[in-house]
Amino acid sequence: MKKRIFAVCDLEAAYAYNLMEYIYEKESGTFEVQAFTSVRNLAAFAGEQEIELLLISSSAMCDEVRKLPVKRIIILSEGEMLKELSEYPFVYKYQASDSLVSEVMNYYAEAPSAEPVPLLKKQVELIGIYSPVKRTLRTSFALTLGQLLAKERHVLYINLESYAGFSSLLGREYKADITDLIYFTREGSSQLIYRLGSIVQNLYGLDYVPPALCPEDLRSVAAEEWMEMLEYLETYSAYDRIILDLDEQVNGLYDLLRQCSRIYMPVREDGMALAKLEQFETALKIREYEDVLGKIRKLKLPFHSSFGHRENYVEQLVWGELGDFVRKLIREEEAGGNTGRTAGTVKGDPSGTDRQAGRNLR
């Protein structure tokens, strides 16, 4: 089946095409995106193909557009609220692209629409990141891995920690988070994939679902609901890599780990850390999840200090020793050296010998 058409019409050519490119990057799995810089061209296209969603500037909106076979129209506003266009929802034109698209997808999800279409794509790889040992740079590693993979892949990062601290770390306030995604999963909403577009945020090229604010919200989610959500994302979203940053308080932790094709486990080598690892491995065996052990790759990550201001912390991760370590790890995995099997403990290289080569990949 053909994808639905998302059209952007703005008389400013640079704006129209830049916005089209951004929407394509974020929503290519859901829509075919087209940009127009004149109503005449838009009308000619609409005469041949039905437009599902039209995002059009207030200066371009006219009676001719009203008569076009467009299912849903949203106005790009420069700040004004025109009475003659009050029947349509407005989004502010000159805001951050991720916020703009989130608003558009939220409006779209509220309107009746056809069922989403399953995508024809290669199998989605689910990557788990978990450790029973604390203070191992687990989330720093996950964010570094996500940013680097996102340079070549469509990656979605999902953090299921009790206290992820993203609002404080990134200086952002979230209108929706992972609990909203679970809510729409529970509702069995056919609009879940469109709601996803209104929830997902972008961080230096990496798409992520904002983490839950309260641990209680995560503990209330059943294992089956996590599975259902992931299955939906694998079927209908454009992502070909989903990174799960996992914590013990998540119901169905072992089942989620079992679904992953590979699991990265940051560790430490002190006595207490080794004892915790041994207990975790024993628990897997008792619960008959021994197959999970074969997917784990233990990592002794290089030391990483927070240099600069904390609002730049995530961006800086890829240019330090941790970034060098992850680049090397990705190269090894792509070469097929250790994917899908236990590889012992891989230690970080503090010398930073391939740091310059890593910079050239950006």
C-alpha cells in the first residue's frame, strides 16, 4: 500500500524545503512528504493524488485550497490568529522543528483517520542496555551509542529508569512521556503511531521518548503492555534500531532482555560488583532464561568526566574517550565479531588512539 501524503506549502522556498526534509527524517515511515511553494502547484498535485495532511502558511491559504481534496489542514501561523481561518488548528511557524512537528502530529492524531499501514522493512533490531551494577555509565553509554548509530540508522531510544533526570540534564519540559505512549497502547488506539510523532523528541540526531517522571508510573505497566508497545513500534514505525535502557523496576525485565538481539552490560570489577553479577546470572538460570546470557556483552567502560556545562553533556559524550570506545565497538559489531554471543568483559582504551579517526566520522 502507498503511504499517505503529508504536504507542506509555504511561499518561502527555503523554509518549505527545510521543513520537508525534517519531516521526512522524522515521519518517513508514516508519510510520503511533498513540499510546494505555490498554490498552483499544490492544486495540480492534489488533482492527481489525495493529500492526507496539509501544513500550509496562512499567507498561502485561500478559497482554492479549501476546495482541494485534502483530509486535514493545519495552518502555519506567523503569530497571528486570523478569524477567517479559525476553523483550522494553528501551529507557530518559527519554533523548533521538533516542537512544530510534535504539535502537528498531535492535532492529526486527534482526528479520525485510517488504520496505519505496516511497513515493508528489514527486521527491527532491539538493543538492550542493562546492568545489575550501579554507577557504571550505563545511560551515558546508551546515549553515546544512540547518537552514533543515528548517523546511519533510524534509531529510537527508550529510557526506563526510575529517575532518568532528563528534564534537569537537558533543561527541557515535556508535555508527554513514555507513560502516554503506554496509555495509547492500553486504549488500543489505531492512532498510536501518530501519537508517537507528537511525543518523540530529538537530541543531536537521536530520537527518544521522554522518560517517566515518577517510578510508580513505570511499575504500573505490565510486561505484556511493554511487549505490545514494542511490537507496534516494530511493525508501524520507521525505526530499524530501538535501544532499551533498562532498570530492575520494569515488570518483565527478563522477557524484555530475551527480546533483544544483543545486550550491552556495563560492569565494574570490584568484589561487590562481581557478586551482583553472579547473583543476576544465577537468577536467570533459575528462571530458565539462560538464553539471555548468550546475548550479553560485558563492557568495562572508560572513565568519563562531565566537562563543560551539563546542558552540553550529551553532545560532548561522542567526542571523549567514551565516544572513541563506542565507535570501536560499533565497528567490531558491524564486522560480525561478537554480535549475539557472550564476549567476556571488554575494557576501555584510555589512550584514545583512534579519537581523530572518530571525529572524521561526524
